[in-house]
Amino acid sequence: MTMEDKMPSGAHAVSALVSLGEIKELAEVGRPTVSNWRRRFSKESPHVGGGRRPPFPDPVGGSDSRPLFDAEDVAAWLDMRPIPDAEPGEDGSLPTYGDRFRSGLRLRGLVALRHELGSAERLIIEALAVCAMAGEGGDRPPETLPVELLTDVEAADPRVARAVRQLIEELGSPGAAAETVLALAERLESDLIMDTTPSTLAELVSRLVGPLDAVSPGPDHPTVINLCAGTGELLFALGDVRGSGGMVAVERDPLRRKLLLYRLFGHHRTAVDVCARPEELDTLWPSEQRDLPLDPEAPWGTTSGDVVLADPPYAAGEREFDENGPLSWALEAMRRMNPGGRGLVVVPSWTLSRPRGTTPTPNARMREELLSRDAVAAVIQLPRRIHRFRTGAEHALLVLRDEASAERRGRALLVDADRIARRVGGAWPAYVAKVLEDGRSPVAEEARDFPVSATGPRGEALLDGRSVLPAHRLGTKEQGLDHVSATLDARREAATALPHIKEWIGDLHVVRRVPGSEAAHRKVGEHLRAGQLRLLAGHRIRESDIGDAGLMVVGREEMLGALPLGQRRIALEDLAAYPQAQTTERGDVFLLTEHGVRAQVDDAGGCVLLAPVQGLRIPAYRRFLAGEVGPEQVWMRPHPLAKLLAAPRNQHRGSGSLVRRVSVRDMDLPELPPEEVAELEAVLTETDRQRADVRRQLAALDNLALRLAAGVADGDLTLRRRPGGA
């Protein structure tokens, strides 16, 4: 692309002037960046001249306090600065700050009209209406055009129409101008951006759908049904649908439905039908299968498609008890799939993570219906904060099928795309699509096949009433690690570092389990339901009630090591104001499950837990301490429980967009014989005692160094080594 190609039409005749602040805004960089460019690449700088980069343009107007620069000169200089980490264009060239600057410059006039028109939405409607008329609208008789389009074009502000026509001329097509106008929504502070499908999610859906020429509309069904189309991000991500029949978009919101229609007109894509409610699909594509019994309320039959999509704009909050909750979109998609069809539906993660309970909620019933009908091919947990403007929300993509193949029947693939995205970066949509194609991931904790129904009395299944969120199910053993070798190495290093306990360390006998005798695992939730464990909730206590006397308080700060245990306390008379508050007992385990798992044993009891810290109690261990049962009846002990819960296999089960929390009920524990648990308890107790001794030694050395430094700093001390001292 030459410099002449990059210059907008008419740029040589009249050139705009821009200030430093406008350069910052149009190039989308910080003000310090522009100031640095100007200073570093001034004519006097050694970085310019002599075949190096040309100097930053000189001001052509304004004043010393507010200099103005020729926009053409600035754009030409910025053309030599590629945008870091940007994707190459179709021609392989890297986008530059000059491209970004020109794009912002040509839209500056439109942005300035926002306040004069009264709202960003009004500006976008008028601009898209002009694009629509310049596109398909200009090729059809007025009587065949939607009345609302003719009305909006006629009512469009002349300045908007003029700016948009110039934009069409510069970009070469009404469709390109329409895309540019829609991209202005965030800059115009429009609410439209709140529910826009993210580009990475649209890319993933496009890859999972595949080429549309593989399917074609039949006489009584469309190819693609988008049950919640918004402004068309998913439809346009599927490729060039111009002239492709059999596409239907449903959008309930009148504003978004209008913008979608105008966007389609701008791209000459009028083969896509747009309607307001799913029920209207059945009148657009009346079923010709008259031999089938039809619903009296829908005498046309049910319109179905080969691909059914939905990314609804979910309201904030969890609607577990709503009969028309988020999973109803998945049921509607399933109802409208053709034999062999596919469905892709975005749902909030909480719909998949809430346990069934003794009285199933409508959300739990809908989830079980989807699973029991073998309609779920895969559950993809999407990367956190994928929707930038849905703060605190986390989402998953349900991949639905009409009928499973013989080898996939009764099984569903769980994929943790959040973990994949942290590993592979922006290439995660392509990676996830490949995982679904292969049915597996090279990294076991990122994707795994699960049976829908239990295949044995202790078999794991998705229909067991627990969370089906991938992060909660995909905890596995550490991959590529020989635990025996790693443990022997750790034992050798400990013996070298702590020679005074070398004999004790050497007595630790580490052996590999006999093949076939690997320990089975059970979820903490199962132990809670069986009464083998008891969950202690943390409490919310006013800061003013916490002092330095009374019962010890254990909160987030203590678990993170920011405060020493025992520094914060609460008096008994203040604790009486919290009737629900419980105190811990000896052998209870403190748990903090934010951004990983931290666990600690209470060796004394009598502590008060502050939320979000929780506790676990082993009733059998309490009876063992009281002498009521023998050691053979103690299935688990405190120190093994704490260490096993904090093991790596449980650390990565977190979910949540803002704070990653691990569900205590979804952690798992190995089933060990009582004698092995007792031996592990003895070893872990001794390691804790040795660790406490080392910490006391370190604290004593730290205190000595502090006092020496403080005395010398204040001029009160002088140090001399004794003669002959080492």
C-alpha cells in the first residue's frame, strides 16, 4: 500500500489541523507517548536524520501552549510506527499508528455530532440508515423498502448524511462504512457495547460451525437460526452470507433489530430474514411436513435449522428459580435443530455450577433435561472477562447435538478454555476448535471426556447433581511428573539443608504403589453428605468489634500471612452479638479458597472464622480424641486433610470472573486406609514441628539483625568481633 493509497479522498485539497491531545485520542495512545515522540524525534535529536527516522512534524499553527499540526504530516510520520502485537492484514502488512490515526480522523466529524443529536443511539441509527440506502436500499424500488428505513433516512441530520457519504467514498463500500460506524459505539459511550458478542467468541463459534457451504437450506427449513442476534456479530462471523438463502435472525430489542437490518442492507445481505420473536420463525418457514401432528398453537409447525446459535444478553444476578432462566435458550435451540444439526448457546457459568440439592430448582431441572437427552456434546468454559462490560460475569458455551455418533453416545467433552487461553494466548479459539475436533487435549487438565450417566456404583457422571463446570471437574494428577523421583529428590535436599534431622528424614520410606492399586477419589461434597466431614462457615464481624483480647480471629489476612495468628481477637461479650458464630475445635482445618487453596490445622481450638475463611471438621477425629473410638475408625486426620486439600490437583478448580474461588464441595480426596492416614499424620505433624523450629530460628536472627542495625543507625552501638572469633 502506497502513501497515496492511505490518504483519504480530497486530503490534498484541504488538510485538517490537530493538537497533541487530538493526536493522542486519534492514535489511541497516552498523552506521554505523544510528548515522548515529539521530544525524542525532534530535529535536534540524534535519533533522526542521516538515514534514520525523519523528525516529528513541526507545528503549523496554534500557539506555544497549544501547537497545531498538519494531520497529513502526522499520519505520514505515524505510518512508520507499526502497532505492537497487532495481527497482519489480509495483504500481510502490519497495521500502523498511521492507519489508526486516519480512521479516527475521518470519524471525528461524526463523533462531534453526538451531543447535538442528543444520543449516541440516534447518531448510529441515522448513520446506518444512510449506509443501508447506499447499499441494498439504492438498488430497490422505495415501495419494497421497510418504512422505518425510509423514515430514518429522511429524518437524518444533513451533517450526518454528508459525513457518512464521505466515509463510504473513502472506504469504498457502504458495508465497510457500516462496520466503522458500529465500531464507534464504545467511543460514543453507547449502551450497545454492553451486549455485543466479543470478537474472540464470534471467531470460536465460526470455527465450530465450519463452512456454511457444507449445509444448505431445504424447502422447509433454513440453514442458520440465530435466536438472539443482537447487531449481528455471530452472523457476520460465519462468513460471506451474501445471497445465501436460509438464514434467520431473531432479535427482541427493537433498536438492535433495526441496526441489524440496516447493517445487512449496507452489505447487500438481504437474504437474511429478521424477526422479533422465535414464534415468528414458524410463519416465515412454514413446515411442509403435514403428515406430522402439529401443535394447535403453532399450526405451521416448528421451524428448525442445521445450525442454531444464541448469545443472549443475560441480566445481572442468578435466576435459579426462574422457569425461563438462561438454560431455556439451550432447550429452545435443541427444539429447533434438524436431525444431525448443531447448536451453540452461551450461558452464564452459574447455570452449570449450582448443585442439584434435595429440591431441584428450575435451572437444575433444565440442565438435567439437556444432559439426560444426550443433547450436550461439549461444555466450553470461556476465558474469564470475555465480555468486557459484564463485570463479574463468567460464561460457558454449550455445544449441542441432535444425535450423537455411536462412539460419542452418552458422553460429553468438558473443555476449560480459560486455562487454555492462559497458556496459548490469543490463539485459544483455534486451539479449542481443534480440541473439539480431536475429542481431547494434549494437556489432560484442559479437556476430558465424561460419561453423562454413571457406569458403575462409584463411577463419575455428569448427571450426579454436582457442578458440570469444566474447572470443577477437570482436576487431575500433575502431568509429566514422576512423584517417586520428585519426592526422593525433595527428601535428599531436605536432609542436606537440615543435617540435624537427617536420620529422621532418611527413615521416610517412599515407594511406588503397585499398578492397579491406585487410590480412588471422592468429592468433599460426598463426605459432607455422608456426615464424614462438617463444613464451618466464616462469619462477617464488624471491624469495631475486633480487638487484641479474647478469642483468636482467623481471616483472609491471617491465612495469607499478612497478619500473625493471634494478633486479632474478639471478646466474648462482643461475640455474643453474633449468635450464628461458631468457634473451632482442636483438629479443625481452616480453608481459604480464593485464587488457589490455602489450608491450616487448628492445633488448639477456640478460634472464630471470618469470611471468606471456612473450616472443615472431622467428627470421627473428635470422637477419637475423646477416646470413644479407636484409630482404625478414623478415616481422615487433620494434617493429611489440610495437605491433601491444598494439593495441586485441587488448586486449579477455581471459577469466577473477578475472584477465582475453588468450591470446597468440588475438591476431591483420595480414599486411604486408616493406618496409612495415621502414618501420614505422624509425618506431617513432625514436619510442621520442624518447620516451626526453623521459623523461630529465622525470627530470632531477624530480630538480632534489626536490633544491631537500629542501634548503629541511632549512634548508640559500635560492633567489634572478639579476637579469635570465627
